Amino acid sequence: MNATPSAAAASQRLGMTSNEPKSDPSSDVAWMVLEAANDFGDDTTIEACRRVIDASLSGTPASQSDLHVVSDYFR
């Protein structure tokens, strides 16, 4: 077992926070799907991706139906 705490665990214990913005995983996936949907001309998916990205940028939750379109795109 490693006796040295990780930097993240140590900073949490000391109450320090990172200045780096937290990335929304659904937004990251939406950007990848948006690129693929653009390549295929999939207008429905493009619009769903844009709504997920816009919601992420505005700090509001994306609709579940749009999140399903994005998360299921490569299945």
C-alpha cells in the first residue's frame, strides 16, 4: 500500500481547490459526436449535440432525450 497521499487527496484535505475549470463529460462526448454527425450529415444528431453543448456552456442540465442521442451514437 502506498503511504503517500495523492496530490488530489492532499489538496482536498487541506481545503485547496483547483483553478482549472471542470469539464462536463457529456459536453466532451457531444463534441466528438457532433464531429462524426457532421461528417455523415446527420442533422437530427447535430441538433441534439448542439443543445447538449449549449446546456453545458450555460450551466443548465441537458434534456435526457438529447443525452441519450449523444451517448448512444457510437453503439
